Amino acid sequence: MKYSSSFNIGACALLRCAIMLAPSLAMTHATLAQDRVDAKSTLRFDHFRDFDALVAQSKELAAAHPQLLTYVELGHSSQGRVMFALLLNNPKTGSDSDKPAMYIDGNIHGNEIQASETVLYTVWYLVEQYGKIDAITSLVDRCAFYFVPCVNPDGRATWFAQQNNSSTSRTGMQPTDDDRDGACDEDGPDDLDGDGSIGLMWRRDPNGTHRRSELDPNEMESVPAQPRADGSIRRGDWSIAGSEGLDNDGDGSVNEDGPGGYDMNRNWPAGWQPDHVQNGAGDWPFSYPETEAVGKFVLTKPNIAAGQAYHNAGGMILRGPGTPTREDAYVGDRAVYDAIADVGAQMLPGYRSMVIHSDLYPVHGGFVNWLAETLGIVSFTNELWTDKRIMQDGTTPNAAQSELWRKRMLFGQTRSPLVERQHPTLGAVLVGGNTKWSSRIPPSFMLEEECHRNAAFTLFHAAEMPRVSFGPTVVKALDGGLYEVTLEIRNDALIPTRTVRAAQAKVGLPDRVTLTPAASAKILVSGVARNRFDRAFDPDHETPTTVTLESGVPSRGSVFVRFIAQGNEGDAIAVRFAAEKATDLASSVILRATVSANETPTPATPSSPQP
């Protein structure tokens, strides 16, 4: 089946809705309604998995689809948990290394748990819908996918198993001396109220800023300073005392040296800076076993043409650079990035297309920056959950709307009641408030939609990996048994076979066209013409049977290879196009004039390409 470059089923994101609205497709809708019944695996996406369940269900999915999916181990984390990948490829259409491939990962920050769910959903959707949805079947047949659902196993496991808030356990778990007192991880969070989360503490204060609400004693309300008749100032009874916890090391600070304390998304070679410049960067690029394992894996896959990393909050489609000094790495490919991200902004309500350093904050040593700037791979980071999804109209909820959401839609499940505890240094304190589930994470009933929309955007991105074919060929008879042949190699996808960045930095191998003449024929010169009808080209006399395409085949464009052959009419010239990030093509040209030397060319079509 010929692949549709527009992926015209709404990039899958609105597929079910479109089918439901089309009466003529009632049978198709009835079939899709049975998808879960007919699925070969038991996976569901209405809940979150801890790390052990993530591994087990990834193995289950691979076992259910052995013809497409392979589970492989890449190494182990700092605490010995497995680093694993899922390789998706249809071997009936070729080896994964011979196809354009997309790399997709998530959960480099341990608290960003829906990132892993989104990666696993993408795998699940591809394998379960293969053979059912034409666009999915065609995509899987044409491309390969490499999935790493969890880059930070220790951080994910710790987030689920131990006390945290919505922003902690972001780090890996290699012991780190955050407060530089000579000890590692000695003053972590303490769950004083036993709710499994780290909330806030309030201390008694005669000049406090807050008081407990009379309407809801689990709420604290601000109290403005009010002058009394005697000239004194009436204030509240409580003031915030920071994060729930104890000063375990007696240095006057609470929770300042918890587990880990670094950021694996600052540990990649692109623009890496040491810790005093980029906090959390580690001792050197790839200094952590998790980043080293992923880096080694990626570097063994030169066919990766697209990259996607999932994070957790903000509703963003981010591209690099992380710092303005590296903007030149994107100049030549900016139109490709913008075209893909603009479609994503339409598919993902509340999301914005953004540049990391200018629209967010500076990042040295980020992962997608390494993919894009060092390896020349068109890559994005998606920040998933956005509070704009609460309102369903693209607006950000105000305080009253957020409170209504928490109380009436989530039934108060994301907040613990305020309870009084005796603190060894602060005396009586109130502890409670938001739990680790309270923000940055979608409620479980909205998880599958978030997974699906982001997966659909990623599959649109994958669908725009290089898609090459031979165009019409012009053969012109010259004097003396010579023939001038002009070949077109075209790419109707957004991503070029070789990005401008890759060509400029000379990353990987350039594309090549190899010409193999019949025994009675000879290639005299070859080169590249600007277009089919251009009379000038730069001929290569030294290696005429190989044409090197340093810039590859451009985004939705063509290159024209021209050569002069000497031979008999009817001689065949075998032609092979090879590229690291596109499927190779093979064809042949017959030395038989399609135009005479004085005619305007009417292109002839070459024989059908062979995989």
C-alpha cells in the first residue's frame, strides 16, 4: 500500500471521533469498538504503573507480539534496576537497521511518571492496531521504532514507593552530597503525617500570615495585617514553615540533602557544562550508568532519523537549542522543526511550540539537544500535562476553578487533611496539604487521552521521516555511442535524508548513488545537476560510478544525478541509492534514448525500485 504523506486520519488522534461521525463507516467503528476485546495483551491506560509493573507489562506486550516487538536489556541503573528497550520492526519488510527509525523515551526525571505511560501506550497502539488501521500498518512496515519507556528506573521506583511531592524524585538515586557537608543523602524528606507524600508544615506564630478557615479547617487563608484600637497589629495564628520534614543532620536546614540530587537531563555531551555552571550536570557527560546505557544504544543506531523525549508538565513541544550560542545548529533545519511542531500544536490542545532557551530557560547538556545538535536528528521534548486541559477550552483555570476541580472532580483525593504534630524544633505544627498526585500529573481518567494525543503527534513525526523514491529518468543519446542519463531521487517527507546540521557537522555517512554498468558499458563521468533540465553539472572523473550526496535528499524535494555512459543501445546500468536514514533503493536504467540530442526531454520512468 502506498503510504500517505499527510497521515490523513488526523494523525490517529481523532480517528475514533471521525469514524463515529461517519455513518458509512459504521462497520469499521463496530470493529474498532472491539479493539480492547481483540487485543493480544491485557494492557490498560487508566492507571499508573510502578517500575516493576512497567517492566513486567513491557515484557508481556513483547511476548504477545513476537513477530513485531523485541524486549532488550541495555544495562542497569545506579541501584541495579534494569535499563530496557522495546524494538519494534516488521522483519518481513526488512531489517530495522535498513529503515528510517524513530527513538522515543520518557521518564528521565523520576517524578514524570506519565512519560513512561505515554511511551508504552505508543508501543501498544502500534502493535495492537497493526493490520487493523492502514496508516499504522504502512508506518510499521516502512519504519522501525526504538522505545526506552523509562530512562530513570530508580527515580520512578522511589517516587512510587517512598514519600515525595509532585516535584521530588526527579533525580537519579546515586548518592550525592547536595549540601557539601561531606555526607551523602543524610537529610531527606520525612513523612510526619504518614500519608505517603511530603506536604507543607505550618508553625504557630502570634504574628502569623494565615489562619485556618472557619468553613474548612483543612484550608489555610491569608490574613492581612489589621490595626487594633490599642495600636497593636492583629495577625494570623500560623506561618508557613516550609516542606514537611526534620533537620536530620542538625545544620539548620530541612530536607536539603535527600536521595540523589542531580539531573540526568543535563548529563549529555551537547553543550555540557560542569556543575558550577549547570546545576546537576554530573562529573562528565555520560557519567551516570543510565545515560551511558542510552547513549551507547543510540550510537549503535545510525538509522535514527527522528527523536522524541517525554517529560511531564507545561503543555509544550520543545526544540533546542538549550542556549542561544548553539542556535546556528538549527538554522538550516528550522523550517522542518516548525512544520512538525505546528501540526503538533493543532493536535494537542493547550500545547505551544517553543524553543528551550528563549521560551523556557537555558539548558546545558540536554538529551534532545544531543540528538539534534551532535547527531543531526530532528528531535522534540513534549511536556505533557497542562492545567488548560481542566477547562477544556484552552484557558488556564483561576484559583476558584482549580479549587472546584480539586473538590468536585477529584473528590479531594489530591490533598491530605491538616493534622497537628509535635516537631522537635518547631513545636506544634500543622502538616498536610497537596499530595504527590496533586499537580504535574493527569488524573487517571484523563491519562489515556493524554497518551493517545501525544502518541499521535509522535507518529505524525515518524511518518515524516525520509520517504525516498526514484522519479522519472531522462536518457539522451549523444554522438559516438554516448548517453547522458539524468536520474531523479525524490523525498516527499518533511525530514531530509540528511539534515543540514548533519551535513555541516559531517555526522555519519553521506548518501550515495552507486552505478554498476553492464560489461559492455562504461561510466565516464558523473555528478549532480541543479535540476532535470540544467545543462551544467560538476563532473567527477575520478570515481564516476559513485556519486556522493553530502547534503542528502532535501525536505519534500529532489536531487538529480547525471552521468555520461558509453555503451550499446539496450545496455543496462544498475542504480542503487543508499542512505543511513532512509530505505535503500535499487533500479536500473536502459541505454535507450528517451529524447534525441536536440529534443526537449520527456522523462521516462525507470524500472520499479527494489527494496
